[in-house]
Amino acid sequence: MTQLDILIMAAGKGTRMKSRLPKVLQRLGGRPLLHHVLDQAAHLQARSATVITGHGAAEVEAATHQAAAGGAKLVFVRQEPQLGTGHAVQQAVPHLRDDGTVVVLSGDVPLTEADTLRALVAAGGGEKLALLTVTLPDPTGYGRIVRNGSGSGAVQGIVEHKDASEAQRAIAEVYSGIMAVPARRLAPWLARLTNDNAQGEYYLTDIVAMAVADGVPVVAHSITDALQVAGVNSPLQLAELERAHQQRQARALLEQGVRLADPARFDLRDDVRTGVRGELVCGQDVEIDANCLFTGRVELGEGVQIGANCCIANARIAAGAVIHPYTHIDGEKLGASVGEGALIGPFARLRPGAQLGREVHIGNFVEVKNSTLADGAKANHLAYLGDATVGERVNYGAGAITANYDGSNKHRTVIEADVHIGSNCVLVAPVTIGAGATVGGGSTITKDVPPGSLGVARGKQVAIANWHRPTKQPKT
Ligand code: UD1
Ligand code: CA
């Protein structure tokens, strides 16, 4: 097997994105386009991945670390100014070894499958020039594959759209922008390129005719799936490829047995904040309703049900738990976990460090942050639990909150097992409510409540007899 070196052209400007961000750093599934392409280097077990940068070079380089290329050695080469694709590859040649096969890719073509590239490399066999081609209903703008004879013979060359004759423009087979070249052939061919063409550019595609002239066999590996070679030039194309990418992920989950209510309304993304890869690990009989968004690594245990319109990031949901609609769970760096058989939502919010035991109930408009709730604890309505340790079977009333922040520091609230916290209580941390204690509704608790006792801290109710409401004064 020939050694592979990947070359990624990423110097272009991407004017039509109308964005400050360099095009190859625009995100698909939360991951920069360029990183999708670098994934190929990892999948193909390439020896190196050379990225040719130009527009926004410093930004592209800063956003791309070795890890993005897996085991392939990541190299950056700058192309200044950008004089065409042939000129781009010329910049990289001094950094390439000449004993392998060079696979040329574009930083803005994210959905190529590794199997397609393997087949392309196999077609080239280390000796031939292999072109990935696709037949398009509308080939406008692409380089056309010019063949011998009546058009079905051997490949003669590639002619760019702007340089093509009317007859050549009728050719529907186009060059995808992806080729595999025997490395030792590259330098001599590139040295012979001229910019004598409609765009005044050095075209990489001109090496095809040189190969034919030099007697080096040229093979076209044709695919029918245009998505695999589709580039991103505009926000519309980016959005279209995003949908295609999401549908691919959705299909893979359906094939594993996950029941997605609608694969067209499903999203799984990398976590931009932490760089954690988008990964949804599901047990058997998981059901996910429409319009859910998963970010980073999310694990759903057997039989978990996710209601419509939930956003879940970096979290583990154990078997049998039910997440009702419109719930937001974001573990961020700390993670969040939901125990077996728990019921969460609708309209619940679990933040980093929320760790919920079995059969915990978190109802509507309840926020939990950096808190542990033991098995069977319940907070069913309109409440806040921050920096709290909550024991088994605690019942936390509607409107109760932990006042965990004194303006400078955060403090913990400990609520031991079997405590009942009445409605609308403020637990001013640090404070401990002993096991089995009860806190009367409306209390502001600033001191520990001993186990088994009733803690009440509110104004006493009085009744003033024969009370007359003020009457309206006549206007003067
Ligand atoms: C290129 C091919 C065309 C093919 C099409 C497929 C050439 C001459 N033409 O055309 O046959 O059908 O891709 O999409 O190769 N780039 C650089 N430096 C440069 C110029 C381009 O790095 O000086 C990069 C771009 O950022 C882009 C890639 O090379 O990632 C392709 O360049 P682009 O201008 O989009 O090529 P096309 O004109 O579309
Ligand atoms: Ca161009």
C-alpha cells in the first residue's frame, strides 16, 4: 500500500459567505469545515495533512491543532498571493515526500466519505492519476472531463467552465476538485503550468493533459452522490449541507434502532465551547421526539424518552428516564446526569454539575445547578437549587430557592433525607436542614434547622377585628 499525504486547499477568500470568519472555519454540525476535511486524513490513516492557507491564514492556523488531523502530521503552508489551484499545490510540494500518493482535497468540501477516497486511491494504485468525477444535471461553473472519441473514451484533460467551448459545456461529467496523484510526478508537472487561460490562474487541472502527454494513465472514479463533492460558497449552501449532514447522522441513529420522530428535525453538533465532539450514544428503545438538539457527548440509557424541543448538551440520562418537552440540559464542562426513571420537565433547566439520582422529579420552571439530588427527591414547580446537596425523598416546594451567593462567594445548602421544604422558602446558605425536618412555607431560613423539627421564619399572622377598608374621598 502506498503512503498517503493529504493536501487541503484552504487559501480562498469565500467572498460570498459575506462573513468576517474565513470560509473554512465556518461551522457544519458545530465543527469548522476544515476540521471535517481533516477527519479524512485520520480516516485514511494518512502520513501527513498539509493545509494551504492564505486568506485569514493566521486565524485558520490558530483554530486548527494537531488533534484535528489525528495521527497525520499537520503542516501549514501559506500561499500569498493566491494565483490558482495549481499555484496552491506548488507551495506545498517542497514539504511533501515523493514516495507516496498525494490526495488533493478542498477545505470547503466537508461531506466526502472516507470509502469514496479509499476507492479513488485504489483506482490510482500509486501509479496513475486518479480523478474523482461526478455527473451533474447542471454542470455550470465546474471543470469538464474531456474524453476521447465520442466522449466515452479515455480521459484527455479537464477544461474549466470559463475556458470551455459550447460543445465542451454540454459535458455533464465534471471534476469534483478531488484527485490522487503519484507524488513524484507532481513537481515536474506543476513546473510546466502556465496561467494562459480565461482566469489568468495556474490551474491544477492542467496536469491532467500533461499526464496524458507523458503516458501516465489517467482514471476517472465516478460517483453519483453529488453531496459528497458539494462545496460551501454561500450561507444557503452551508445550510443545505448542514441539513444533509444532520440527516446522515439521523439515519445512522435510526439504523441503530433509535426512534426519531422526524429525522429531518434532529440535530447533533460538536460543542463549540469545549470542543467536545457531537456524539449521541443510545441504549435500546430510545425515543426522541421532533426538534431536539444534542450538543457534545450525550448518553441516553435504555428506554429513555426525550420530548419535543429539548436541548441537551454534555449529559448522561440513565435508563427509563423521561425528559418532557422544552427541557434544557447543559452539562458544559462539568457534565449533568439524570438517574434511572427520573422525570424531568416540561420546561426544566439542568445546568453544569446537576446530578440527579433515581426517580428524581424535576418539574416545570425548576433550575438545578451544581447540586446533587438523591434518589426520589422532588422539586416539581418554580424552584431554584444551586450548590445544594439534597437527600433522598426530599420534597422541595414551589417557589423555594437556595440563596447560594452572598455577592462574593458561593455557599452550600445541605438538605438531609426526608425533609419537606414548604412553598416560597429562601434557604440562605451556608445552612443545613436536618433529616426529617419541615420548613414552613414562606420562611427565610438563615440558621440550621435540627433534624425532625419544624423551622418557621416569617411574620406571625394577626387578625384585626372589625376592620374597615378606607372609603373613597369625594372629589373637591
Ligand atoms: C475547481 C477546479 C474545477 C472543479 C471545481 C470543483 C481548478 C482550476 N478548477 O474550480 O475543475 O470542477 O474546483 O469544485 O482547479 N484555492 C486556493 N488557492 C488558490 C485558488 C483556490 O487555495 O489560489 C482553493 C480554494 O480556497 C478552494 C479550492 O482551492 O478551496 C478550489 O478553488 P476554487 O476557486 O473554488 O475552484 P473552482 O474555480 O471552483
Ligand atoms: Ca476559481
